[in-house]
Amino acid sequence: MTDPPPSSAFRTANIDPAVTERLTAVLDVQAANPGVRRLRAWAHERLGAHPGERALDIGSGTGSETQVLAAAVAPEGHAVGVEPNPGLRAVAERRAAEAGSPARFLEGDALALPLPDADADVVWCERVLQHVTDPTRAVAEMARVLRPGGRVALLDTDWATFLLHPATAEVHPALAAIAWGTAATPHAGRSLAGWLAGAGLTVDHTGADVLLADPYAVPRPLLRAICTTAIERGLLTEERRDRLYDDLDAAAERGAFHLSVTMFTAVAHRPR
Ligand SMILES: C[S@@+](CC[C@H](N)C(=O)[O-])C[C@H]1O[C@@H](n2cnc3c(N)ncnc32)[C@H](O)[C@@H]1O
């Protein structure tokens, strides 16, 4: 199979250990977020991977959910993570080995999955479609590799739900616009059910949870990145940014800080 063209910023070949370390740290913080944990548990329960099944985790990152799937399908089944980023793939392989998990990892792209037709019983794809330039094609690929009766769970953020408080009426729209612009497909969250239905799959469950950020990590890496871009684009001055950080720190002290985005999920099956 020929290597597909880059389809997201994450797809850029990452051979820099410092970048891998930074991405891994971000994914670990997100994995510990109570909203992410709740939504993952909700979706895994509805996906219902069970012993003997073949599971696929697309855009597996550090491989945490590939390991969850591997445990669910054990002992006869198997779980494979498809991950284009070599740095993250190496982290996933190392962590699975350390945990004694049989999860395996392959190089591959959501737009051209390295699997034959009807090869998977269950597919998991979490916070990947927001990074993909052609999510409709990615979901069509999932439908192709699912066997009739097979199930799929999509989970993704919708960046229109970015909320930061306190931020003035001038500053908030600028930061929200940057947050929206950081993803290739920022409206992924609201689109999941429609993409699945459009690929001929039957949507069985939809759900959502809110990811509330820890106020005592202000300014958080996400916020710092958003502010830096806003300054580069002339939407925010350094003075306003510093005032914003002070306001957020003070709000955290008195319990009034809020930073959140909403994450959505849809679980579907391929009709027989
Ligand atoms: C925000 S991370 C989520 C990782 C993991 N699914 C999780 O929830 O922890 C996005 C992942 O999507 C992967 N990714 C980006 N573009 C992709 C593509 N075109 N095909 C497959 N994976 C992709 C990235 O390398 C990264 O591992």
C-alpha cells in the first residue's frame, strides 16, 4: 500500500523526542480528565467489545484505549491501534509491553486503513476526526473495514463549545476564534452521528460530556497556545494577555475560574 498524503498536523512525521514527550504529556492530562474518563466508559459500555472479537483503535495515540479494547476481547480476540505518528506509536508499544497487554500497533492513516474489507468487529476512533482533513472519507473507511453487524464508537471535541471565564467581551471572541481554528475539522463533535449515517451505518447511541479544566494549572498549555496565536494574529496584545492571566489566577483563587470544551460520542453498527 502506498503511503497516503498527510491528512492532519499530527500526521507530520514526528521524529523529535521532545515533540513526542509534549504530545504524550498532553494526552496523559486529557486521559486523566474526569469528563474524558466518564465519556470513554459510557462509550465502551455501549460499544460492548467482547471476548474473541477483532478490535481496531484508529489514531490510537499512547494506546490507552487499545489496551482497554485488548483486555475486553481477550483471550482469543485481538486489538490493533493504527497510528501514523511514529513517536506516539513507539510510546504505545512500550506502554503496552510494560503493562503486559497484547495490544499491537500499526503504521497507518484513517483515510486509507491498512486492513481488508469487513475485517473488524469493533472500531474505536477518539479525538482523531477533528485533525483529519476529510472526515467523511475516514468514516467511509471505518464502514468498509467493519463486518456486517460490527460496531463503531466515535468520540470528538466540538471547538465551538470553548468557554473561558472570566474573559472580557473583547478578549473571549478572539480566543474562541483561535480555538476554533486550531483543528482541521473543528465541528467534528456535532458531526459524528451525521457522518456515521452518511456512511450507511445505523446510529444506536449519542452522548456528550464536558471537559472542565483544572483551574490551578492556569495558564494551561492550551490557553497559552491560543493566546500566543492570538497575539501573532494581532487579535490580542501582550498587555491584555497578561491581564487575562492575572484575572484567571485571581478567579481560580476565589473558585470562579472556568475553562471547558464539550466532547461528543456516537455509537453505531453496520447493518447486516
Ligand atoms: C488528540 S490525539 C488522540 C489520541 C487517542 N485517540 C486518544 O484519545 O488519546 C489525536 C490522534 O490522532 C492521530 N491522527 C492524526 N491524524 C490522523 C490520521 N489521518 N489518521 C490516523 N490517525 C491520525 C494523531 O497522531 C494522534 O494520535
